[in-house]
Amino acid sequence: MLLRREDMHPSVSDPEASSMNFLNEIANRYPNAISLAAGRPYEGFFAAQDIPHYFSRYLEYLEARKFSPTRMLMQYGRTNGIINDLIAQMLAKDEDIRVPNEAVAVTAGCQEAMVIVLRGICSGPDDVLLAAEPCYVGITGAARVLGIPVIPVPEAEGPQGVARAAKAARADGKNPRALYLVPDFANPSGACLSLGERHQLLAVAEAENLLILEDDPYGLFGLDDRPRPRLKSLDTNKQVIYLGSFAKSAFPGARVGFFVADQEVIDTQGNRTLLAEELSAIKSMLTVNTSPVSQAVIGGFLLQHGCSLRAANADRVSFYRENLNTLLKALGEHMPEGTTWNTPAGGFFATVDVPVIADVALLERSAADYGVLWTPMSFFYTKGAGQHSIRLSCSYLERNEVTEGVRRLAALIADQLAERDGLGNRAGAEG
Ligand SMILES: Cc1ncc(COP(=O)(O)O)c(C=O)c1O
């Protein structure tokens, strides 16, 4: 049978999905290029032999509590997970987020948490999601799969922009249900909310009757130890659904993430349940339950470190700090005049504004002639913005590769500018 692509759901031919496929495809075609595109964690922290070690640690924990490991790990399991207690302890210890175990649902990566939460909170055709833009493609892609419209809110407009967007959406007959953002070291911009903005945002959410989807994969990786309270820890009115991932703080292959939804849901008879428990109906139809084998490995990882991700990540934190500092230093040393960049306070990403169009054609040239990959920022905007902007990631590389990658990028941009100004072509950085 031959299927016509145009008969399939629009998410199949989603331009964002094809952007990401293009990045993977170009990385495969130029395997020796330095990738400042990949937001993957550094593999030097991974050792496959740790997996059985963490698994055994969790087995011991189950046995000490007289649970049957066979039943717990080999049978179909509880929909919302088995390591909820350890995650709740971790959140209390690391982030001062205090929630009952039942408010935590363990998911197949943060990606599944996004799908479950969006599906659960958006019901009618007028329900929309507000999302800080530039925006992580995982949430816009999830919304597209579910047919939920996304209204971008320029990140730079802050909490006032959110209030404006919510009001404008309502005036347009829409029902904004939630705002999605990454408050700490966002992907792709690296931006971070100040404490004042966090309080303002919570006030706006309350006034506009919005939930906040706080996505926090990078919060551990600040350049300094300054406390940056999570929105969820400041959330006295239960506006915030917290989205967690172990992809960067443990390892992405486990495919374990979670969400915290301690909001109450009331039915027509006045019965109340926790939102996380309500949403388990959706999870049961997506993945039944998150692999208990994977949960056991992450559970063992948490137990090994006294249920503190911060403690578990001390080495990673210093590695990523040095890499981001290296990236920022290399930009200062190598980028030609006319380029500017932000200086994130942490995380995996920085953005560079260049006086040329940073599109896939330039990326192709960059890979072929200069041996460096990066991500066009236009991939993270809904309506053609970000044409002159590049996302650089420094998480996957050794420090010398970060510096060399920036040097190559600088050569590409300098040559583009020289060509534009009719000054001819210099040799490619690898030439
Ligand atoms: C903003 C954001 N959220 C979530 C994730 C991680 O999702 P998962 O736990 O599904 O790997 C990432 C990974 O790149 C991300 O950048």
C-alpha cells in the first residue's frame, strides 16, 4: 500500500521535525565536523558498567523494604511510577520543593511529561498554550502532535509580555491554559529569570488564571552557586507544573523524566484528586508505565548520592561551567567585529547574532568547508524570526574542541562578511 504524505497528520511533515532531521542528517554527512549544535550531555561522565551497579543499589533498597523485586521490576507496574518517593525527596533536598509522592509522575523522559500534561490541561478547540519564544522544539512539537495551537511570547518581554499575550489571546476568543518556559538557562537562548521576574511571573499567572509549565533540565548547571529558586518552590498558589528530566543530570538513554502536578482537580460531585493522579489515565494509554528497569537504574543513582542530584552532579557542574566559560572566552577572542552574543549565567547554550543570514545554506557551507556545526536560531521561532542568529552548544565537547569550533565559526563569518563587502575569499578554516 502506498500512503500519501498529505493524507497524514500535519505533525509528520512538521517543519520543526524536519529542521531537527536536517541537523541529524548533516551531522551524519560530516562526522568529523565539530558539533556546536548538539545539546547532548558529555559522554565522559558515562560508564555502561555503572548501570548494573545502580540497578543493584535499587534492588537492595527494594529488598530492605520487603518489596518483591520480581514483581516490582518485571511485572506491569504502577502507572505513575515506582521511584516517586526518591524524586520527592530529591526535590525537597535540592530545590526546597515539597510535594507528596503522589504529586509526582515518572515518565519516559521529560518529553512524555510534556505530552501528558498538554493533553490533560487542553480540552476545547479554543484552548491554547503560551510559550516563551525562542522555544524548545520538544514542546512545540508535542503541541503540534496534539493539535494544540501555540502562541509565542517573546522571551525578552518577560512577565508583562505574558500578561499581554494572555489578554490578547482572550480578546481573540482563545483560552490560554498555560505558559511553557525554561526559567533557568533556557534552551535555546541560555536566558535566566531574575528572582523579581519569578515573583512577577507567578503573580501574572495567578491574575491571568494560567498554569505555568516550568521545564528544568539545566537548572543545576549555573556558572556560580547563587541560589535561583525554582518557580515551583515559590508556588504558594499551585500554579506551577514542574517538568523534570534526568537526561542531563544522569543520562538520556535511561529515558526517565517526571512531572510534579500537586494541583487539586474537583469533579461534578465535589470529589477532589491530585492532578498527577488524574493525568495517569493519559499516561496509561501512552506508555502504560515507565520502564521499571530504567526507573530502578535512576532510583539507584539517586540512592547512591543521598537523593541529591546536586551532589550527584558536582563533577558535571564544574565541567559544564568550564565549557561555557571556554565558549564565551573563545567568542571574545575570535568572533569578527559586527557579531554579538549573550553571556548566559549557566547551562549548555549561548546565542550569537551575526550580520549575515544564518540559514541552512550557511550551515551546509560551514560543515563542508569549515568543519563546524551549529544550529540556526530560526529553528526555534514560529514566524521566520532569528534569521541572523545562531545557537551554540558547549555540552558535548572537550574544551579544546569548543575553542576550535568557535575559531572555525569565526572564520566562516569573517569570510562571509568579506565576500559580502567584495573583499574576496579567504581559505576555509580547515583548508
Ligand atoms: C528544554 C528541554 N526540556 C527537556 C529536555 C529533555 O527531555 P528528555 O528528558 O525527554 O530527554 C531537553 C533536552 O534537550 C530540553 O532542552
